[in-house]
Amino acid sequence: MHSERPSVIVIGGGFFGAMIAVRLADAGAAVTIFERESMLLARASLVNQARVHGGYHYPRSVLTARRSRANYRRFLDDFPEAIVGDVTHVYAMSRVGSKVSASQFKAFCARIGAPLKPLPEAAHGMFDFRLVEDAFGVDESVFDAVVLRSILRARLQQAGVRVCCSTEVVGVSRARTGVALRWCALEPGSAIEESFATTVIDCTYSGLNVLRHDAGLPALSLKLEVAEIGIIAVPERLKQMAITVMDGPFFSVMPFPAAHAHSITHVRYTPRGVLAGSTPDRRPPAYIGLAPTAQSARMLRDAVRFVPALREATLTGSWIETKAILNVSESDDSRPIVIDRSPALPGFTSILGSKIDNVYDVLNELSDLIEGDPR
């Protein structure tokens, strides 16, 4: 690869990296993806709630909610094969401890154009209404990350994107024209090699500050939160249900196709701790397919109070990944994107997305690369 000078190198083969690579390749660029894992969409794009957001989740951040609503249908139209059908989606508002009442939630949904429906018949008798103020059917979806990976792999191949998995980028620096990138294959005895590109886009999410630190660039203001997802087998009546109780220290139970089960996440128990985000040595690892943990057991135990039918659920495992959250998002639960182009390293861009559907906002912001000649 010493003699190759690809126009664009994308670091990170998650959903965002793959989508950006396809779009730039379709615009005429020669694009290479470097992905540390052995396959695409193996980290944060896999270990999440698998929710395609319809805006309902963000009553304290109207901008985030509006962008979710705007991008929701676009994602469904782009990836119909990855959408899990016949799932009933329900949001419920807690009577105690919620930061948003049921009437406020209804007003918020009307404001962003997110339809609410009466509680679906399939959910009748599900909630303990001593704890739940009200519950609604909503317009959201679940995606299958394994199917999504297959779709994107085909699109990358069709677009002519070169994909290098099991390859770790260990440094970036300024070159005479563009960016020099040091990398090595994750095989015993592999030497560090070097490639060059006019444009390098870092989409490594929780690893964004690693290369920035190495290059002497200022760290992004991120909180790195170790997050656990519990994996549960639910009773038959809940198998086609997605349940979210909000807005505060509450939970979601969602179909999780990647594990052929349901996931459970909890505002109080999903976070396991915070890592230092300013001077990292490396991207934190993920732990997929762990045995059930005490933390996941706490999630399920609390959820049973609101949804008694979950007493019949069985905790089967736990998946752990590190989330990257902007520090400014702590107060209002917003999920803005970040596109940082540092003048100190022309051609190098760090991109932080948070929800799978806001990739379209990233693509819109990169219009100067997409519509122009990135070479």
C-alpha cells in the first residue's frame, strides 16, 4: 500500500463510516475503510437498542426530536430489509419521578408531528397503572444490525470502496499534501505501514480522541460512558412488543434481532462508569455475549414493577460497549452531531454521531466533500 494514495480514508467501519464511504465513493472519490474489528458494524452499531428513533425519546430536546422525526422515514425507505416488522411500540409515562408528564408528552409529540395512538390492544393489561400515568402507541421501528451489515457490505462493494478489516490505525500526521496515516494489520508480526490521503475521516465514536491525542489536536469534549445492555427472553405475549417507560430513571425493553432476543436498558443501571476522555491510550473494548450480570438483573427487577408480565422474562446475557456523549448533552439529553475539522491538521475530520438515523444530518453537513471533488 506504500504506493497507493487513496483520495479518502475512513477510519471506522460502523454504520456512519460505511454510509460516508459509500456516499463519497458514489461522488467519485477513491475510498478506503480501515476497521479494527474483523467485520463491519461490530461495535456501537451493533450494541445498542436497535431503535430507529421517531422523535419520542427526546421531549427535553426538541431539536434532536425534530431531526429524528425528519430522518425516520428516510431510514426506513433506505433499509426496508433491515426493519423488523409486526412490532408494537409503546411509550408509557411514569406517575412518579418523571421529568415529563403525560399531558406534556402529548403536547410535545403534537409539536414535532409525531403521531400518538391509543394504547394498542396487545398492550392492554400490561402496565401497573398505579405507577404509570398513561401509555400510547407510537410510530417507531426496530432494525436488525446483522441485516444492515449485509446491506452495507454489498453497497460498499458496488461503490468500489476498499474495506480493510482487522486493521488498526495507530497515528495520523500532516503530510506534504493531505494526511499521512500509520496503520498495521492485526496479525502477529505485522509491521506498521503508511498511507496518504487528501481527506481522512475518523468515525471511531468512543475512540475519537485517541488519534487526536496522538496528533496533538485538542480533545473533543466527550464523556465516555461504559454502558450495559441486558439480554432477556420475554414471555410470548411480549415477543412482538417494544416498551419504553420514561422520562427519568426508567427503562426500555426492545426486540434485539442480533441476539434473537430482547434487550433491556435502564437509565439508572445501564451506565456502569465513566472513562477519562481527554488523554486516552486506546479505544475501549466491547464485551459481547457475557453471562448475565448483577447490573442487568437490577434492570429487569425494576422493570417488573411497571410491567408485571416481565416477571416471566429470563435474563440470558449482557453486552457492554462504551458510549461517547457530548458533555453539553447531560442537561437536556440532546444528541447533536459533531463534525470537527482542525486547522492544525488540514484534511482530517472527526465525526461523532449518536443515533443511527442522524447519519443523514452528517451527510448533509459533508456536502462540500460529497458534491465537490474530494481529490
